[in-house]
Amino acid sequence: MSRSRGFILIGMLGVISLSGRAWAQPLSTITASPNPCVIPRGATTCTSYINWFTQEATTARVFVLGPHTGGTWETEFAGSLACESDRCPAPWIKKGNSYVFTLYDYSQGRRGRALASVTVTAQSGRRRRNEYQGR
């Protein structure tokens, strides 16, 4: 059983008790946006932007595990402590496949533990209904 320390705040609203865990921010995250990404009509792939950061490592790398001609294959996607906004696109996401992006600690010069991961998928874009259809 784990023990956590609590905090008590006394103010105009009365006594409020907060667990010390409520204050903890994740030290490593990885996300994909959009997820699932939408394949435009007439296309075979879509783009998802992978974003991550870590405060747990001095060196980090992101690897992606996805489909390959001989099965699944893992390859390095990027090597940095963070990537934000639209700077790290994955423009080859295909419908029916899953792509697992994992952020690894490389602080010791070799692959350490996995810090965070996200699975990215795709879906087909919806066709617009003809507004006169059915009249």
C-alpha cells in the first residue's frame, strides 16, 4: 500500500484537502494529432503530427513500430527531447494499420526504458451527401 502526503488549504471557502499526487505533472508524454487521422478522398495516406516532451532524460529518441513488407518493423522516427506543433509529421499513415510511437530514454548512450507511447490509426474521409439526394 502506498502512502501519500496530503495538503490542507484553509481559505474563504473552508478547508480543502488535496492529495500530493494531484500536483504531479507527467514527466514524459507523447501524443498524436489528429488521431485517428483522416485520409482525404482519392488519397491512400494521411498525416498525423507527433508531439512529445520529456524531463526524465538527457537524451531521448522516438521509434515507430508499424507495418512493413515482411510484417511489422521498428524504425527511428526522431531523436530529441521534445517536438511541438507541426514540426514532426508522420505523413504515411494508412487505413487498417496501427503505428506505435514510443519515446525512449537514451541518456546512457543506449536504449533505456520506454517513457511514453501512443498508437496512431487512420480512417477514410466521409463522402458528402448530395443535398438533393432522396428528393
